[in-house]
Amino acid sequence: MTSVLVSTARRWLTAYNESAQAGGAMGVSSALLDIQARRAALITKRLSAGTALVLPDPVGTGKTGVALVAAGMLVEAAKVSRVVVVAPNEAVQKLWRDRSKWLASPGTGKRLPAKTFRIVTRKRLADARQPIRPEEVLVVVDEAHRGLQSGGDFHDRLEEWAKGCHVLLVTATPFQLSTQGLTKMLGIGQAASDNGKAVVEAYGAAVVSLAKAYRVAVQRSSLDPVNEPAVLAATVRAVAKRPGAAAVLGTRILPSDPGLLLLRKEPPPLKKTSVEVSAKWREAYHVARVVPELVGTGKGDMFNRRLVSCSEALWGGKAGQQLRQRAAESPSVEAFAANLRKALGKARQHPKVAATSEWAATQAKDGRHVLVFCVFAETQQTLAAATRLAGGGRLSVEAPTGSVIPKAVVDRFQDPKRRPLVLVLQDRFSESIDLDGGHPCIVHHDLPWTPARVTQRWGRVVRAESEFKPVAQADIFVPVLDLDADNRLFDTVKARAGIGDLLLPPSVLADLQDPDEYALPDTLLHRLRD
């Protein structure tokens, strides 16, 4: 990678950021600007050679700007003539459209021709015409970890649509995906490499073997599985003969810039607050567990997640709806449903809703903004109402239900000097939304199964513009009911985060002597290669 290419990228980024600030956005530090220039230059170099790439930089580090600048450089160098950005939803599509307007050639000061960029949602990709000359097209897939972890309509359509194109997969959490999910995502754009599929499969086999050896080593020892080097060394030796890991990451995943590790911190480990459950409510919980068997539908993890989220989420799910339907048809079922509804209670009578609303209200009364994440629409509205009640009707609580958060709400939340605001969001707002600046508290009312989602949530408020000021662990509230289903979810996501940090750490270190040579997750895959 030449210094000329980096200097060119820095000029593009400087112009991009000046335009962004003129539009009211906050700027980035000179140190981060230098890192972004190296990232954009390396993307340009790799994609000029036709390689499909993953940009794995952490949340909040300006990947959108980096990807846009790299695209502009490729267009100006006549390596591609069109850029197609695939956004996960309309809100993110609007973000790319707005930010693409900040992109202009530093040489001429002019924006790229309007026909150069096309920004579509995943739903509309099926309507987009397949490129006639794919070698002249750059496809940028934002939030690439979503929808590409397994075969499906979007994955299969994109795989076919992007064949022969230059491909840039933008995702902050590729190493927190499952092995199957990561290898499936890496397979997109594999036509750019003759042996792409074989390399991806070899990598998957290597990591699966490593994971199995890791579990055996941990089971046979009393060592701390995350921090004990001996366990790591044993598992590395167990799969050292498996090829492919170094090759696939060297060709597919952009090596990280070591400077990013100095600028940005990762989220602290999850620490739960155990929520006590009364004997009466515990009894109602165990009775509710038989509802799926009673109605013949809704059994599984989603039912349990609704049950421990809030009572309203339970009744809004498949099993709850079916029970209401059966109750309308049978007096005995109607009596059972009525008694169960009374026993489980509503709103703050649910112990987790009570815990979250009280904690959020307390923080807001102390002058802090609070960001609450949940999964279900019923939970969002229930938490909003419960928090208002916990605050005596004097707290400001917002729970947007549309595709975007109103600008006035975002502006207020980003300002720590404004009156405290409790913002209750569903998980669709855990990606591609900028809420930094207000240094709020965070609540994980509903935990996801994957630690990648936890990192994405954290990344809404820990971003470049606010110099990555982290949220302290004491300011992150994780209520967990003292019940089997909720404890199992917490233990699972925490274990996955720990194993993921060991097997596939979220940060990727390049060989400092030659950053273009290869990219491997730190410690583990360096040892595999050596």
C-alpha cells in the first residue's frame, strides 16, 4: 500500500468530513482520520485486484464514510463505473443517501454523477437489474452479518446478483457470528477468487475443530477458559494441521489497523442483576410454561423469551393468541386463561418490567439519559408506560414505533445538558443509528442470543464523534429473572461472548511488518499460522 494512495484517501475523507460538518455532523479526530485513510486506501487496493472483502472495523468508527470514499476512489480510478449499496432497511437506506451527498472528488470539488450510486434496500434488491458488466460494479452490503448467516431469499439473491462484481461487506461484528454464519457470509462474492469456496470451507472446518477441542480442554481442567493460555495452546495444537484459516482471512477480511485498538474500547463483560421473583409469581410462571402444550403452538425459545420479557409480550405471541382463541370457544379454557392472566399480572406487576422501569427512572432522576433495548413491540410500549409511572409522571419517555427516530428526539438524547430522556427501542434500532454525545446509561431488558447484538447496542452511543467515551459497567443494567429460562439465556450469551473472544476475537491484528500480507484474529490464528 503506497503512501500516495493513503494521501489521496485522506484528501477524500477530509473533504467528506468538511461537508458532513457543514451539514451539522460532528467531526472526527485527526488520529482517526489517519486510520480511516489507511482503511480506505487498503480497500481501494484490494478491490482493484477484484477481491471480495469484509470491512470488520468496530461499531462507531466511521465505516460508512470509509466505504463511500473507497467507492469514490475506485470510480475516479475507472476501476468501477457503478456502485450499488444494499441497506438492511429504509432507515439505513436514507442514512447512506444522505451521507453519499457529502462525497465529492477533492481534485475537482464535484460530486460523482448521480447515476454512479444506487442505494437499495434488501427487499428491493430483487427488483434491481443484474449487472450486464459485473466487473465494472462495486456492491457494498451494509450490516452484512444480518441475513447472510444462512441460505435464504436475500442470501441466495445477493450471491447470484453479486457474482463477478467487486464486493465489500461492511460489518462490525463478523467474528462474533457462529462459524457457520461467518463462513456463509464470506461465501458472498466468492466468484472473485477461483478457490474462494474451498478456502471458506477449509476455514470453517478449522474453526469447528478448534471449538470442539477447546470445549474438551476446558471440561478436563479447572482453568479459566477465557484467560488461561494453557487451554488456548492445547486447542491450537489440536487443530494446527488444518489448513485454510490464514488463507481465507488474508484474502477475505481486511486486516485491522492497530491504531483502532488504542482509540476504542470494547464493551465490558455482561454482568447481571438478579431479579427476585415472588413465590406467587413463580408459580404463575411455571403454570404459563404449559401453555404451548395446551394450545399446540408457540413452544420454544421465543415463547420463553416473551414470558420473561413482560406479560403483554406473552399474550401477544402465538401461544397467547391461540389461548385467547381457545378461551372464546370453551368456558373451562376461558377460566384458566383469566386466572393465569390475573396471576401473571400486567405492566409493573411483571418483576422484570418493575426492575427495569425503577432503574431507568432512578437514573433519569439523577440527570442521566437512559437507552433501553428490548425485542418485542409489546415490551417496548409496556416499559415506556411503566417508566413514566415509576417517575411519577414527570419523566420524559420516548418509544418510537416508526422506521426512524424523530430528529428532535435524537438531538435531545445526544446532549447531556438537556432534560433527561428515557429512550425505549426495539432491536431494529440497534444498528446504523447514531445516538452518541449524551453519555447515557444502557439497559438490556431483553438479551439477544448472540453477543454481536450486545456490541451493536453499545455502539449506538460509543462512537468516533464523541471520542469513544465508553459506558461504564456500572451504568449498564442487565436484569435477569431468577428463573431457569432467563438464567439460561444470560449464561448462553455470556459463554458465547467468552468463547468468541478466545476463538475469534472481535479485533483483528495485522502483521505490523507488512499489513498487506495477511489478517488473522489476534493470538489464536497467529498461532495457527505459525
